[in-house]
Amino acid sequence: MNKELIINSSADGVEIALLEDKKLVELHFEKGQNNFAVGDLYLGKVKKLMPGLNAAFVDVGYEKDAFLHYTDLSPYFRSLMKFSKLSLEGNTNWGNDFGKFKNEAEILKSGKITEVVNHKPEILVQVLKEPISNKGPRLSCEISLPGRFVVMTPFNDVVAISRKIHSADERKRLQRTVEAIKPKNFGVIVRTAAEGKNTAELHNDVMELTKMWQNIQDNLKGSKAPKLIMGEQDKTTSILRDLLSESFQKVVVNDKKMHAETKEYISRIAPEKEEIVSFHNGGTNVFDQYGVTKQVKASFGKTVNLSSGAYLIIEHTEALHVIDVNSGTRSAEMGQEQNALVTNLEAAEEIARQMRLRDLGGIIIIDFIDMKLPNNKKALHEAVEKFMSTDRARHTVLPVSKFGLMQITRQRLRPELNISTAEICPTCKGTGKIGPSILLADDIEKDLKYLINQGHRQLALHVHPIMSAYLTKGNFFNSIQWKWYWKHKVKVKIVTDNNSPITEYHFYDRRTDDIIKL
């Protein structure tokens, strides 16, 4: 799988597109200061204890108080409180050797927050979920510092290995290596990317995170809550940190400063991949150049069309997301059951992509086309799990129910990405809206394919003059009209209609001159 990262920097912020085999799978936005992002560390002040919820509301500077549940306090909460208090006072007699810090006793898993959090202390917290809707951020006291190969967790000495590393010998090697190089009082979670890496690479990663912890300690000195102690890396570097692998083929940036920063970051974490970073200096928009704009227009909105003629309807409610799978104009020559399976498998791949692209979270209900055979339902369930295996968000996929519904839960860390794909209609001067015009030629070809399948061979296409020029531009053998002929073996006559709105088109039977209704 070839991965590409396309970065478009503008006055409004930074847009980041992740492509896998040229297909858009993730889209991220950074606008100005991205405060209260997942991973940010804040010095907060407890404002209110809620015994009934076994939680506390914490002021971290957001307009609404953040939420901290007892289960997110961390077993090492007392050690964190002691560390925060001493760092605020500047009384860090352990110096740069955090191993001299003496941990406190762990808190009970089933305890009460009122027994652990006394009065209204200042507390070091990490953003677990960004503010969503009318809710403030959700916080955690289980501090984690992510690197490229490992994640470090202060106040414990446990080494854990990613379950995705299956080789027993490799797991033992990584366990021995990390236990030998990690500092005292730090736990380490070894990431999947560490598989096959040598001791020097792992040691450099650990040392970078140790320096980060030292900076946190220094930033705490003399601080007053609420205050940002350390922000998560920007989206570009965090994506590269988490995803950079041999399959990454290209990173394209259209901003000179960001290009230099990205190249410097990659040269530091993976010198052998430095040459994949390139600067886009063309006259066209970088997203247009690499087909991102067109994919955004085609992928967002209520209806998502599939290449076979099937389509998805995606609806969002306060409680959950609902996705309906429809066969549309797909041919049913294989029989109803087999056609349903093929359509569902195609839809499953697109749904897995849509969840990553839109960052859908919470409960997702999918209404697949009904199938009767248990083996087909099992195949669909396995396919969904396979297509979602590359999803970084934690998720659970349940088998298809007797009602033909599949239930999925997906980790919700930030608001859903919602992009309007409608454009102001150039014909009615903004009084109505139409679908994205960039996809008009694709829509015409889908209808053409459908009419050919229905037996129509003598076709005339009536379109606006601008659309006519677009379909016939260039010499005849390079035009879209000629490509349709070679692809579908049917010659379509293009008729210019000056009275037609720019986004409307109609097919006519050339023999009878009658309009063909779709």
C-alpha cells in the first residue's frame, strides 16, 4: 500500500490529506492555535467534586469546565499530585534524575473520588477527548508521552508490547532491550512500529521522551492554573510520527517554512525517508493537483455513490450515525443473494473509509442489503473487520443481526468532520443549490452506462455550451466524448442547448428525438 501526505497551507490554516493508493482516507484541519487537542497537557484546578458521578469538573481555561472521571485518575494519581506540587514549588531535589523521585502508594480501582481528591487542588491533566458539541474536554491523569516507537508513562516500571507484534522471539527481544534502556520510574508501551528496530533507534526515542518530561517539569515551575504546560505536536508531525513507514512514498507541502520543518523532522526520526518530502510550487492548488479536491466533493454529503451504481446514505443524529446501503442501478444478473453480497462487500470497504475520513465516532448502525445465507453474513462481518484493521481509532464490530443490521462502536476523540459539498448555483445566482459541478461528467457517464445496459444505442446528449465544450475539447481522439466511445462502444452525439442550465443534461433517442427519462 502506497501512502502519500498532501499538505495545503493557506491563510485560514493547514489542511492535511492522507492518501492510500491514491484514495483519500483521512482529512485533517488545523486552524490557528489548536487548543484543547488530544494529548495536550494542562495545569488545571478542580472546581467541583461530583460524588454521584464519581467525577470532578476541572478548569483548564475552556469556556466549559472539563470532565475528569475517577477511572481516569490513574493508579499513580498520588505520585502525580506529589510531583505536580513539588514542581510548582520548584522543590525538585531529584534534579534531572527522575529515578530519585519516590512514588506514592497506588489508589484503589473501585474507590471514590472524594477519598482521593481533597479540597480543590491544582492538578496536571492530559486531554483525552476534545470539546464536542456542548461538552467541555474530557481529561485523564494517566499521562502518556507518545514517540515514534514507544509511548512512555511516568510513575511506573511496567514494559508492555503491542499485541500486533506476533512473533514471540521479537516480543522477548523488545522486552529485554526496553527494560535495559528505559529510565527508572517510567513505564514503556512498545508500539507496533518498533518491530525490527535496533537498540540505538529505540534508545533515541526513549531519550527524546525523557527530555520532554524534563521540559514538562520545568514548565510547571511557578505556574498558575489554568495553563497549557505542553501542547501536542502539530497534526503533520503527529501523523508522520504515528504512520511513517516503508509504505510512505511522498509528502508534498506547498509552504516553504512548513516544508523545511517537515523535512527536518523526518531527517531526525527517519533519515532514510528524507527524500520523500517535496515542495509544491506549481500554479495549481496542491489539492487540485493530486485529486484531493475532487475526492472531497465526492466523499462528503448525505449521499455517497459507489463505482458499481450502488450508493450509501449517511445520516447523523445526536445519539448515533446511521448508514443505509442501496443497490441503486447495479445489475442483478448474478441472482439476488449473490448480488446483495457483492454490493455489501463493496459498501463495506467504502464505509470503513468513510468512518476514517469523516472521523465518525460513537455508535454506528449499518443497514446492509438483506442476505439469507449465514455464510454470506459471516463473510461480510469478516470483510468489515479486515477493512477497518488499518483504522487507528479503537473499534468493535458486531456480526450482522437477524434484522440485517450491523452495529459498530468507534472511539470518539474529536468532533465529526462535516464538509458541505453543495455549491452556489451559477444559473439561479445563489437562490438554490446543486451537487458539485466537478463531478458532473462522472454523473453523465454513470447515466450513460445505465442507458446502454438498458439497450439504448442511439443517444444524443443535450447540455449547456460550457459542458459541451468540456466534453469535446481537444482533438476528437483525445476528447471525453471519444473516450466514452472506446469504453462503451456507443457513439454519443453532443448537442449544445443554449437554454439549458449549466448543470442540467438530458439524453434523447436520436431515432425518435424523444427525451429518455432516467
